[in-house]
Amino acid sequence: MKCTSVFVFILVLSNELESLSTATLIATDTSARIVNGFEVDITEVPYQAVLRRKVISGWAHLCGATVISTKTLVTAAHCTSSYEFEPPLLRAVVGTSYRLIGGKTYELSKVVVHELYSTTTLENDISLVITTKRMIFSASVQAAGIPNANFLLPVGSTALVSGYGNISSTGTSSSVLLAAQVKIVKQSTCARAYIRIADITQGMLCATADNPPRDACQGDSGGPLVVNNTLVGVVSWGEGCADMSYPGVYTRVSEYNSWINKYLEN
């Protein structure tokens, strides 16, 4: 089923900008959020990264990303497909617990979008970005592991999704890094939830949480869903945010193990 006549939120920043005058970003963005999350220090999720895009006034938040080697980060294809041939228009920021300050910024030399990525179905929603220089690893910058093709992710497993954003779906922007624990949902259950909206394919996985409802949302796209320091999912799409009727949908990283290793750089 193609999601052509429905309102499915693609979790990516659209209009809001963050101006960069010197090394400081002005806090005008209101798009990214982890709903009902808690504050975490970057040393607890040192693989977390941010992608920013070049705009007239400076640099704007685009998406989340995950460090997987000294030169490679994983993100969502819907975040980077417009920049595949213009990597200098993007920057990767790592090693900060704060949305607008701190960390280290790296220029990009390459943007690799999955060859079979579909803007209609969001299948194969995965991308790699390569930095021009090796990232310096420390307590606040580390790589997450990549699951092998046979990686087993049991239903009900607890995973951690993280990003920089609002404290609620309609609230004000958070200046600090947020995370939320969610549980992996049975594939058939997720497929039934989205039966009138889109197909849930083998390259996708779903996760949700209640009491209170927890989820990723706009601007958290491309960010990590992690189990035991292994990147199991990439924030991709969903219907609304923290809506218990619709789990969050992630790209299933294990399905792309060989593709990632084909383009990974150290």
C-alpha cells in the first residue's frame, strides 16, 4: 500500500532555522523532540550525533545520526537524499549534551543514500555520511555497534531512542539531549496498526512505550534506536508522535549490514 493520500509525518525538520553567527546557534528551532523522554549526558549515548544543513543565515538542524566508525555515521535517507551530490552543505556535530552549543563539528566528504530508497513507501530509509577527517573518540564520542544480518531482536526488548528536542509534541524546545526507553513491537501487530496507511516491510521495525507514551518525533529522524550499544534501528517515520495506536517506525539496521559495510570508511 502506498501512503500517497494520508498524513504520515516524516520525522524531519522542514522550516525552522538555527542561525550560526560565530560558534553559537540561536535557539529558534522548535521541530525536534523526544516525547516524554528524560535528560541524558552525551557520555551515556556517545554515539549520538546531529546533522546540520547550510542555510542563508548559517546552519540549521536537520536530523539525528549515529557514529559507527571514525569517519562514518548512519542516518535516514529521507534526511540526506537532497544532499547526495552536495555533501559540503551538511555538517556532523558530535560529543555534546546540548542542542545548540558544544561538541565538535565535522565537514562531510560523501553522502551515500541507499540505491533503493523510496520516497513513496520510505522503504530502505537509510543513508551514510562520511566525514572529511577522522572523528576523535573520547568519553563523549564513541561508535555504536552494527548488528549482523542474523541479529535476533526479540519482541518486547527494551531499546533506547535519543535526540535533541521538545519535551512534548506541542511543547517548547529542549536545550539538552533527551532519551526514552521503548519496547520492540511484534511485526504483525505493527502491520495491522498501519494497514490503511503503509506497508511495514522486513526492512522496518516498530517500537512504542506507554505509561506515559514515549516516542521519537519530528527532527529526531535519522537518530539511533539502540540495544546494548548496538544500533538496531534508525528513526524513520510514524503517524503522529507517541500515539499508542501507532508505534514508531524505524529502519531495521540488521537488514542493511552488508550495504553498510560496503560503504563504511574508517
